[in-house]
Amino acid sequence: MSSSIQRIGTTPRFSEAVIHNQTVYLAGQVSQLVEGDIRAQTDDVLQQIDTLLAKAGTDRSHLLSAQIWLKDMADYAAMNQLWDAWLANVKAPVRACVQAPMAKPHYRIEVLVIAAQQA
């Protein structure tokens, strides 16, 4: 059985999304805001995820898993308020959330999700 691999937003370093066997893998998303608290950055990241999922033919209601990295776990409650609101009308995916150093000093959050394509 042959399966195809579709890539979205590919650069020499990585793809923004890869689709294989009706599963959508998104690269970790970080905020495009150079300044901004955890609320602003989380909102920005969740909007980016919505946009990429739409390009891949799916949406947040088809999320399978999420990995969240926070620069500081003190941001956990504020991030969760936005996360919970974002998922208010869908079933939540499996999830992990940890504190980790970020690639750039202004990043406060990075989120990676995997989703099923819509049937």
C-alpha cells in the first residue's frame, strides 16, 4: 500500500505541517510577537494553529495530542484559561505541558499539535 506525504510551508530547515495517512503533524508554534505576556503569546499561537490546521484540511475539533512548552510555569494558569476557552466547544486532546528553555528569549510558549484530517 502506497501512502503520500504532503508538506505545507516547507523551508530548508522544516515544514510547518506534514500530512501522512490522514494525520496532520504541525511544527511547534511560537508567537510572532516580539513583546507580549503569556496571554498575548498564547492567543497568537492558538490562532496560528487554527490557520495551519485549516490549510491542512482540519480544525481543532480533530486534535489528537498537544505538547506545550512554557518558559515559566508561573504562566500555567493564565495559559490554561486561554487554552480552555479555545477548546470550549470540542473534546480535548491528550496533552503534556512542561517548563523548558526557549529558542529565543522573548518566547514564552511553544505548542505542537497532531490532528486527524476531517473525513
